Amino acid sequence: MRGKPSVNRWQRIGIGFALYGCAVTLGLGSAWWVLKKAPWTIQTVRVGAWETSLLAGSAHADLYTRAAIAANGLLALGRDETMYFIASQDDAGHPLRSRCSYRVEGVPPQARWWSVTAYAEDMFLFDAPNQQYSLNGTTARLDASGHFALTTGGQEQPGTHWLPTPGDRGVVLTLRLYNPEPELQAAPTSLRPPMIKAIGACA
Amino acid sequence: MKRISGQQRLWFYRILTLIVTAILVHILAVWAAPRLIMQVLMRGPMAQTLNMHNQAAFPPPVTAASRTVVMPSPDLLYSVCVFDLTAGPVRISASPNLKSYWSIALYAANSDNFFVINDRKFNGKPADLWLVSLSGSSDTLPVPAGAQVVVSPSTTGFLLMRVLTGNYDAEKAVIEPARHTLTCTPA
């Protein structure tokens, strides 16, 4: 009987530690999930399959935007210097997968210079065997109607600029616009978004 | 009406404490994340390897092996410097003399991009920036005419110079010497 209070005390201490452990795990886990998996927590504008944050790199960014940009696009510039449009799904709304092939086609955006880069879901470059990671305003060849085109996927599509995306992972396409025109800065939805269409069945 | 037992009250407060603590930890983690990421960038392995404390450093072109900073652009050649204003202002200069895009961006310790300037603003002239802290005064600095004083919101931060290279192999002979004009040293 004399040992019971001591047992209860240790029980309470154990419960206290377990609860604080759960709280810390919940707090850290939810923060990680929000920053890496729940991009809707930051203010973005959608144009076609592409999204852009209006506050990337800005000192006016809120707590969540600043953290999400640091985690997913560290050292971003403000939109008066550079605009970043991100796509992680195709025009049909299906998540982009590296084992599938996609055609990305559009007109050069209203900016001094632009590029489209394919990243894996961890936001690093794919290990492309041909070391082609992007199509840009210098390397793009426009067709007779003024359109550029590229393909992504594990298999090269003849006649297009191919960005290899080996493996089976999520794909994130990034459209960068350097020195975008003031009209586009003011109204990001005025971008004519490059289309992203799946080609054939996934390998 | 059924009364709440002491045991039930105890568990109510325990769960309440858990929820409040989880929310506080969540907010603290979101607040701290950009600051921790910047600290890793400024003091981590890359910073140690490149020796870029108040000194310009010139990482190699971006490839699939570049895994220090997320979303590296393969179309840009980066030059970097960790500025530290603890001992006084830092002078930043560059004269790439390129017709294509280049810029110098400064980031605070919380990851905010507090300053950026590009080749169009310099119009072919060299860049000469004097970086001072919020508590520092630029009145006594020997700032030459044409130089620009920039106030940093934090004592330490990160400089990133971007030089556009649509085709690095073809442009290497021009842009490598151009980016190596960057200096970042105590004033």
C-alpha cells in the first residue's frame, strides 16, 4: 500500500512525457506537412495548370508563405524581378509523373527572358542522361506560328526538345520569367499559359 | 445532471495542454524554418567548402548533382557570398560588362529578398554597393560618387549573383571571367 503513491507519480510523469512528445510530434509533423504537402496554404494565382505566388521573396510575405518558399524555392526573387510559375499537374488535372510523357507548348511569355525547367518532386533536377534540364529563350526554336514546344518523360519524342525525367516520381515544371513586363507583373493571370498534355499511355 | 469526475477533468486539461502545445510548436516551427534553412545555407557544408564568409565564391554550373539549394536553375551561373556586418560594412562590386541578364540579390537571415539590382539599372557601369546594418551609419563611410548604400535588415545574410547562360559551353569563355569580377569584402 505504501508503494502506490510512488507508482502513481511515475505514471503521471510518464503520461506527461508521452503527451508532450505527442504534442511536439504533432506540431513539427503538421508544420512539415503544411510546408511540403499543402501548397494551398500560401497565396497563389492559378493560370491554366500553372500557379504563381505573389509574395515569393517579398518582405511582405506572411509566416506560411515565407516558410513554404524557403522550403520549396529558397532564394526566390520578387515578382518585379522574376516570376515563377509552377505546374505539378497537366491540363487535365492529373498529377505529373516522370514515367509519363508530356508535351509542353506555348508562346514566349511577356518577359525579357524565360525558361521551363523540369524538377523531381524534391525540387532538384532529374539526372538527365543528355544533361538537358530546361528549355529557355535562347535555346527554344519557334515554329511558324511562333510557338515553342518541349517534351518530358522517360522516352525521347522525336522532333522536339526532350527533357528526360527518368524513374517514377512526381514532376514539377517551373516557368521562370526574368524581368516580366509590367502588365504581367500587375496581372499574372494575363499570362498565356503553356499547355501541358499527356502523350499516350504512361510507360 | 452527470458531474465530471476528477479523473475526467484531469484528462480534459491534459488534452487541452497537448493541443495548445502542438499549436505553439507548429507556429514556432513554421517561423523558424526559413531561418534554420538560411543558417544551414550560410554555415553548412557548401559554405565551408566554398569559404564564402565576406568573400565571393564561384560554384560550378548547376547539374543534377547540385543539391544544396532547391530549384537550382540550370540556365544561370551563380556566384555567392555570406555577408557578415558584425565588424562593419561590406562592399560589393561587380563589373561583368555583359549584354545578357545578370543581377545581384541580397537575402536577409530570415530568407527575405530585401534588395535586387540587375544589369539594366547599371547600364554597363560597374556595380558598387556598400552594405550596412540597421544599427550602422553610412555617414562616416568613404562611399564614392555613384556607389549605392544598402541597409540590411539583418547582420548576416546571403548574396546571390545570377548570370544568365542559355548555353554555358558556348558562353563559358565570356561569362566565367565576367562573374569573377564579383567582390564581397569588408569595407
